[in-house]
Amino acid sequence: MFDSLSSRFSSTFSSLRSRGKISKNDIDATCAEIRQALLESDVALEVVESFVAEIAEKSTTALATMQSGTNQANAIFEIVNASLIEILGGSARRVRFAKNPPTVIMLAGLQGAGKTTLAGKLAKFYADQGNTPLLVASDLQRPNAVTQLQVVGQSIGVPVFAPEAGNGVGDPVKVAKAGVEFAKAKQYNMVIVDTAGRLGVDADLMKQAGDIRDAVHPDEILFVVDAMIGQDAVRTSQAFLDGVGFDGVVLTKLDGDARGGAALSIASLTKRPIMFASSGEKLSDFDIFYPERMASRILGMGDVATLAEQAKKAFDGDTSEKLEAKFARGEDFTLEDFLDQLSAMSKMGSMSKLLGMLPGSAGMKKQIDNFDEGEIVRTKAIVESMTPIERRDPKVLNGSRRSRIAKGSGRAVSEVNNLVERFSAAQKMMKQVRNGAMPAGMAGMGLPPMPAVKASIAPKKKSKSGNPAKRAIEEAQ
Amino acid sequence: MGLFSKFIAKIKGENSFAPADWQDLEGELLASDIGPTLTRELLEAGRKVKSENAQEALMQTLTSHLCDKSRQPLTNPDGTTVVMIVGVNGTGKTTSVAKLASHIKKSGSSVVVAAGDTFRAAAVEQLQTWGQRIAVEVISGKANGDPASVAFDAAKRAKEMKADYLVIDTAGRLHNKSDLMAELEKVKRVVEKISPVNEVLLTIDATTGQNGLAQAKIFSESVNVTGIILTKLDGSARGGIALAIEHELDIPIKWIGTGESEGDLAPFDPDAYIQGLLA
Ligand SMILES: Nc1nc2c(ncn2[C@@H]2O[C@H](COP(=O)(O)OP(=O)(O)O)[C@@H](O)[C@H]2O)c(=O)[nH]1
Ligand SMILES: [Mg+2]
């Protein structure tokens, strides 16, 4: 909906480039563009102002030593990018483990920020690294938040300490305290305390959060914040900083298409590092935070790293592996595989969004906006109207079968014909894949080659642990 | 004194607003999340304001950005009124379903709700707990089941029962996931085999920044949103993105959410909202 900073840059800079030397006025004009773009990305005004002032100063200094307009334009862009990365990641660090376990992590944030899901993701992340986390259900407010945490814990084989059913009953401070004691007694090396969502302006609940903190002495308090948040990020993060304090920030729902400028506001105003990025409803959709990626995202520059990852997620789980196995057996690419690919494709998110992630796509904005997503849906409908035999062996598709399929899917016969043709082309392409030209998942779609993604190799099973908590987790898996 | 009245007072008094005051006003407008474009428009309009009618003129400028569609709830005169609640994750859908059902019940109509979020862990139980609290029947299927079939069964049941209202909860989904948006379309389509869906309410969290526009746009394209529930207005966020949504997409805000209890839902009041933007 907004022109990204990169497309603003493209136009500003192409005019800069055609001029010999960049003047002070040019810098001011560019800074005005940056200002507007950052505001559209939800960066808070005060942060924008100081950021832009810094860019103007650095650019003026740098220009003195530059020759051509082209270099100068690129230099400014680099200054912007580097400054963003510096603010976002200047103080990046990992979770501090307690000298005497358990390491206690407490989550805090607004209602609906995604704390409970995040608790599960953190637990999985650390359990996968050989830790023995215990989840503690201290959100006794939201109806069935406790049940939610229990379901989450069960799905990843991490035990949940939940002595109270919640729904407004029970004391979250006591539960948190008892949870940590339980963890100590049972030798869990990590405790993750889920808490109820609360507003920064709710004095009672902020005090309660402080009480939980004082009861469990967390090694880390993580402020969980939705990447879609706007200007309120300033007031709310300050309220949590004053009310309970926090040591790090987690951004959630990064699989959406919000620019996420609030990350810049929070990092710059609270001086707390953004530590994790949460990007999906699956408990594995979680990673440490990469400042470079966030900088590209705020700039709207095309986040290739994330694109590659999403592609990998969508394809290597089922589709690529299945395809690779088929190839290994020397079998052919069928319409069923094609359908799998299409489903994976729509799982990855909207096509135009995906294309928009590619670098340099600012110039293709028009084409991207015109990209017909309905195409995938229609194609799917056609393939779904075929019988399994037809999908496996499209050669059987005679005229009457084709018209039946057309009727079943509500499409024209010509569209069915068209699909069959495209499929044959894709099939040919897949044969080339066998020779290693591009990753299997991508070929049939006629997409440009992507950075190759290897199916992840499952870590070797270690021998069972002597620690009872750790052993319980290993056995649950 | 709110910034707005401060602004008006200044214009009235000396008819000269110092540059620093303009900066303040810009800051306040931006801080409400109405967005940089609308902010610039409003500042330009503000500069043209004459001293005598300053207050009126500014209110008018802001108000002129609201959409003029009716904010009345849409109903079905010939049977069960079906309301779907949609939106991105965590914006307050399930809570709003409960609040709305409670409101309907209090106003004397019969209502059932459908637990259409079969995806998120314990979402069905969450609505069931609400159902017990407000004494409203909850129609649910099995967890991880097909949301469309739950909604279909609920629509059938509501019709058989001759319930005045059916309110359908749906799973949270990010608007950029086309498979999930297609699923939502299917839910609506399937329900419409039984009864028309009269109202589709989109929950927008008041803390949402400029992304709210994309949310409203894509949800509308997909299931034809007929109104907005602006949730969590009890916090420090002013919910200015809803003004931008009204302005750009012509979708009326119908309800506001102001807390976590069933009574914390109110019809949208344009004047109070506009004043609150600059509070
Ligand atoms: N303060 C406040 N919290 C709300 C409001 N509406 C919902 N919530 C809270 O926001 C969180 C998410 O709500 P929920 O209805 O589960 O969201 P859903 O995921 O969209 O169904 C819960 O903790 C609710 O209690 C509101 O108007 N004000
Ligand atoms: Mg819900």
C-alpha cells in the first residue's frame, strides 16, 4: 500500500545520479523521503527525527570525500542501512544462563501479543538444544490460557506446571514461585513463565507483574510485542520498562507484512536488544533476531533471507523431500506433485508478497500488483477435479474427460488444455532438475532459480540423560 | 487539557500558532496512528483555519474523514441474523464474540455462538468458558476439524432453533496468507448455503500501526467486511488507524472494545473517538 523506501530511493537517486555532484539540498530532500518512509513504517516520530538528523550529518561528512553522483547516492543508502542495523542490533546478545540452574525466563506484554505461543516456541528452541525447560502457567486471566499452554507443552513434549486452572481464579504470583521451586526440586535447568497480557496503563496489573518478577527473580524478562504495533509501542514499552523492567525484546507475527518500524522505536528508546523473532503459528516458526533482515524489511528492500527461508519451510518439509525421493526412484513428476507444489506455494503466502521480497522488486511494483493470485486457485480447482489416475497419468485426458474436469472445476475447457500443456513443460523442467539445475520444489512453478535449500538433517539421537527432567523430555519425543 | 483544546485555545487567543506548536500537533496526530499522509493533510487544513471558527473547522476536517455509511448493525428480517467475526491473530475476536453475544442477549434476542477457531490450541475451550459465563449456547466441532463444517452445522442448528442471532468465531489469520484467506472465504460460502451472512466484523486492535490498512483491505476483498470492531481502546493506544481505514476503504467502525469483560463493548461514537485521537 505504501511506496517502500527503496522505491523512493530509486526515484530520488536516479535523479541524483544524473546530476554530477550531490548538494546539501539533495541531502535534505533525501532525508525528507527517509522521514516519510520511516513514519509509514510505524517508527515513532522522535526516533525518526533523531535518526534523520544523524543520517544528514553522516551523509554531509561522507560526501565531502566522494566524487561522482552515483557513488554518493549509494553511499547515502549504505549509511542509512548501516545506521538502522546499528540501532537494531548494536547490543544483540543471547539469553544469559543462570550460574545455578534453573535459568528463569519471564514473559510480559500486551494482550494478544502472542506470549503463550512464544512460551512454547522458546521451550522447543531450548529443548532442541538439550535443555530441560519447564513451562509455568501464570496466565490465570484469559479464559483457557492454561489449557492452551498445556496443549502447546504436550505437542512439544515439554512439561507444564499448572496447579491452577485459571479463568480468573488463582494467584499468578504463587504459581510462578511454586513453578520455580518445582523446577529446582526436579532439576529442570530452565523455567519459562507465561503471564497474562496486560495494558501499560493498568496500574494494578503492572504491579502484579512486578510481584511475579520479585517472586521468581528471572534471569531474563522478555517483552513480547506484536510486529504490527504502531506508535503506541513507545508508550507501552516505556510502561513495561518502568513497571516490571525487561532485558530483551521478542517480535512476534513477523510472518505478516507489517514493516515493523516499531522495532526501531523500541530498540532505540529502551536500549534493550531484540533477541528473538517469531514468525508463524507452528512452534518451529522461531529464530534468533537478525538485525540486517529487519533493516531490509523496514526499508522495504526485499528480504531475500526470509524469502529463502519461507521457500524452504514450504517446500522442504513435505514437497521437496517427497519429490527428491521420487526422483531417486526414477519416477516421473505427476500432476499430483504439481498440486502439492501449488499448495506449498499458497502456504508460503501471497505470491505478490513473495515477489515483493525479491531485491530490486521496487521497480516491478506494477507487475507485482497485477500478479494474478487467482491463477493458483483456479489451477488448483482444475487439478482437484481430476481423478487420481488422471493426475498420475495426464495422457489419459481425452476430450470427454477434459470437459468433465472443466465442468467440475467451473473453468473453461481451454483452461484445462492450457494447464495440461503447462504441466508437460513443467515435467520437462523437472527432468532437468535431476541434473541439479535448481531445487526440486521450485522447478514446476517456472520461478527463477532460488538459492538452493537442502533438506535439514535430523540431529543424531544422543544417549538418554541421567537428569530426570531431561530424560522425561527425551522419552516424550 | 488535551492537545486539541490547547490547540484551539491558542488559535482563538492570538491567532498565531508558533512553529513549535505545529510540531507538537504533528507529533500528536502521528502518535495516534492515523498515518503520515492523513497527518499532513490535517496540518495543511489546520493552517487555513481562521480564529473564530477554529474548533468547528478542525473537528469538521477530522470528521470529514470518517465514512458516511450507516453504523447500524445489519440484520436479517426473515430469520437468523448471521454475524462472522474475522481478523488477525490476537486482535480480540473470541472475546468480541462473547461480548457481542452478551450484548444481543441483554437486548432481549436469542443468540448462539459457533466455535469456528478449530486451529489455535484451546480456542474452542476459551469460547466454551465464555459461553458458560454469559449463558449462551456454544456450537463446536472437534479440535483441528474443518472450520467450515463447524460453521455449517452451527448455521443449520441456529436456523432449526429459530435463534435470532448466530455469531461465528473464526481462527486468527494474517491477511497475507492466501490459503488461510481462502479457508475463510469457504467458511462464509458454506454458511451461506443455509443462511445469508449479514454482517462480517473485522477486529482491529487499537495498537495496530499502518499495517491495519492492509488488513482491512485484504479481509474486505476476501469476505466483504461490513464493519470494524476497534478493540483494546482501554489502553494507551488511540486507534487512529481506524480513521485511516474509514477514510481509505469506506468501512464503518461499528463497535469498540474497552476491556476484557463481557460488558466492555460499546457502539462506536464518532465524536468521542475524534476527540480521543488528540487526547
Ligand atoms: N484490554 C483489552 N483486552 C482485550 C480486549 N479485547 C480482547 N482483549 C484481550 O486480548 C487477548 C486476545 O483476545 P482473544 O479474544 O483471545 O483474541 P483472538 O485471538 O482474536 O480470538 C485476550 O487476552 C483478551 O482478553 C479489549 O477490548 N481490551
Ligand atoms: Mg480466538
